[in-house]
Amino acid sequence: MSPSAKETPQTNSPSSSAMIATPHWLASQAGAKVLKRGGNAIEALVAAGAALSVTYPHFCGLGGDAVWLVADEKGNAQTFLGIGQAAAAMPQGEIPLRGPASTLTTACLVDSWEKALAYSAAEWAGSEQLPALLDDAIALADGGFKVSQSQTFWYEFRRDELNDWPGFAGLFRSGGLQHQPALARTLEAIARHGTREFYEGALARRIASGLAEVGSPLSAADLAATQTDIVAPLRQAYRDTILLAPPPPTQGITTLGIMGVLGHLPMADFQPDSPAYYHALVEAVKQAFLDRHAIADPRYAADVAKHLLDPDRLVAKAAAIDPAWALPWPQDYRHGDTALLAAVDANGRCASLLQSLYFDWGSGVVIGDTGLLWQNRGAAFSTDPASPNHIQPGKRPFYTLNPGLALKNGRPHLVYGTQGADGQPQTLSLLLSLLIDHGLDPAAALARPRFLLGRTFSDSRDSLKIEENIGAELVSALAAMGHEISTIDALSPLGGQAGVIRIGEDGAIDGAHDPRSDGGAILL
């Protein structure tokens, strides 16, 4: 029997040597098997990520994308942007949020496995083979597993829409045992023939046929053109650490921008349960989000990373924060649901991975007989010709996924990330400040009350959502500073599902996955 979703996360001991954290215990266990038999952090996350694609179908899957950030024990880091591109033949008009016409971009998760494993073999002496890494995912898809609390929540929330989604009805459940035999056959084809089977083989032909049947603009040529980009991560100093994040088109630059602003504020002097602390966090988020419209695929638009992280710009943004009054919030809301996986292996090498279908349940469209639920990431594009994120054939959309790593004294110190679209940089700024400025351990930081600025799927107001366990007195104090407050449940699904692994200077490891999730960290 798998551990309860609310089981207390495991913490470190002096003999700690490896850890994996995911939002589902079965995925954590799949990755832990790889670490236990001597596999490295990348290999463990391929196994865990494949299992999570089965057990968390509402948040991620083979019909979606993935962004990786990895580093060896010396801090040598690399990013893998497994982001699908827009179809070569783009339809005209508005971009739908769901349904066949929302399947506008290819899925790059499977290709990211190939690129990450090739890097593992070349740089980390990795020897694990893909078939063995997919064994658990195949067994779970075939044999079934108990539906998670998270899947139940998002199934029930979308119940009135499900019958309109091609191939969806009857496949996914809100409770009991979930079986996905068609997905098992797809995973078996990838295990037998390799990852490019998904893009260029017999499986690719079945996928292309299924896409055509539902009226998607994606073609066999679009699938074949799908490739993961391997690029250097962005860097930003914060106190005694160097924070790493993936570059555009991801919003990693937004997370670094928030932390760059907070670096000029006395966050360690503010008590973490004080209105001054939360006000500073929220206002730093606003300053960074004011720049987010400029982020786009650098192959098609200006690369703004250097400009947005310019030290003088960050100083000016920190100075623009009124310590006593809230700035209005006029920003557009972006949807998105994601799953964070993190691992540290016995050699101190780290991997942080986010997988996503974009919205919960993605496009809602199951492709042919493949069992693949396809993403709707194309909905992140803009139809405004003046926008840097204007939709174009072959272009990658603005991307919310931004896994993170922090180096200390040149070596990996924190491995982290979160689910939650717009909430990702917000949650990460809170967690990083609690971990770095206040020295909280990962489990304690993850349990702290969270905030979410802006609109959500259930609240169209541009209010500051705060988990109610923050306390009525603090809510009142923030309201008196001009924040429009909406309280949400403690440990709310709106708070996102984050994970953190910490490596001490003595090499000891501790970590946890979110109490809002169905998983946790396994220490080896």
C-alpha cells in the first residue's frame, strides 16, 4: 500500500545520500527504485515522470511538454526546454481554450526524455535504458491505480464540460481504480522503438491520424519537427546563493526578477508571519509581473532576459515599492496546471523537472486509440499582432513552467519548483525567502500559508487570495495597506503543489513535497 497523501515528509540524517520528491507517491516510488539501484537524478526523473504521466493525468502526460533544469555536484548546469511548437498551418481567428481546435502545439515531453538521457550518458556516466525506466508507468497504466484526491477535485470541477471533450468520457474517473490500457500500449511502443517513435514511427502515424480525425491543425510533419532545445540557464544572485532558472520563452525570468527585487529589501528583518513580510513579497511580484508581457520565444522576438534582470533596473523596482500601500494589479491572468518532480542522486547531481498539459486536463481531447490526452498550450499565445507572443507557425508560446535550482558556494543547495501557472513565481518567491532569509526547513516552508495574486478559475476578481490560516489579524492589516483580500481554504488547491530538496554543506539531504499534493519525498 502506498503511503497516505498526508504522510509526514521524510527528513535528513547524516547518512542521507539521495532523495526524490513528486506529487504522487507511486511516481516517487518509481524514481526511488532507480536511485536505489544506482541510477542518477535524470534517470530517476524519467521513470518518475513517466509514472506521473499515468497517475496525474489531469496535470501532465505524454501529450504535453516538460522543462528540465539539471546540475552536477560541481554546479555545472543545463536546461532542456521540451516545448512543442505551433502547427505549420495555423487556423485563423481566436484561439479556443478547449477542444480539438485548441490542440495547436506539438507535445515535447517524450523528446525531452531522449535529450536528458543523452546528456546523462555523456556527462554523468548514466547507463539506465529507457525500457527499464518505463516499466512502472506501463504497469500502472495496465494494472490500474487508486484515483488521487487531486484528480477527483479536478474531475468534479470540470464535470459539466467533460462530455464535450472527444474521447474523454469513460476513460478518466473521479474515484476508484483508474486504468489506461491504451496509454500502456503507447508507452510500450516508445520503450520498444525509442522516443522518436512518438514523432516519426508507426506510433507517430497513429497520433497524426488521431489528430486529423478530431480536426487538429497539427500534422505528421509538425510531429517530426518537434525537438527539445538545450540551453544555458539564467542566473540571479540572492543573498549567499545563485538562483538558476530556464530562459525565455519560460517565465523563469519572472521568478528571478522577483528575487532580484527582494534582494534589495530587508526580508530577513521581517517576521515571516507579519504584514510587512507578505506586503513586500506581493509588491515584488507586481514589479516583476509588469514586465512579463515582454517574454516570448527568442527565435521570433527580442530576448529580454539581460534587460529585465539588469541590476540597476532591479534596484529601481525595489525603490518603487511603497512599504505602506499596495500597487493596483492590472495584469491578465494565465491558466495552467503542472507537476513538479525533483531528485538528488548519491553523487550530489540534481534535476528539477516540470511536466504540464497547460490547463487541468489540457485540451480535453484524447487522440485516437493512443490514450494520449493532448495539451492546449497554444492558448498561451496572443492573437494581437503587436504582442511579442503573437501566434506564428513553428513558434513556441510564452511558458509558465520554471523549475529551479540554487547554488551555494558553487554547488547545488536547493532543488525546487511548483505547479500553478501565474502562481509559480509567487509561490517560489515565498518559499525561497522562507528557506534562505529565515532558515526554515523544506517541510516547514511548504506548510506555510500562501498567497495568489490575480484572477483564478473560480474568482474573476484581481484580488490577493490568501490561505485563511494566515490569521484574521494579518488579513485585516494587509487590507488596511490597500490589498483587496479574498481568503481561500488552508492548503487550498489554488496554493499550488510545490516541492523542495535541500542539500546541506555537509552533504546531508532533506526535502518534502507539498502537503497540498498526493505525494512526498523519499529518502534513500
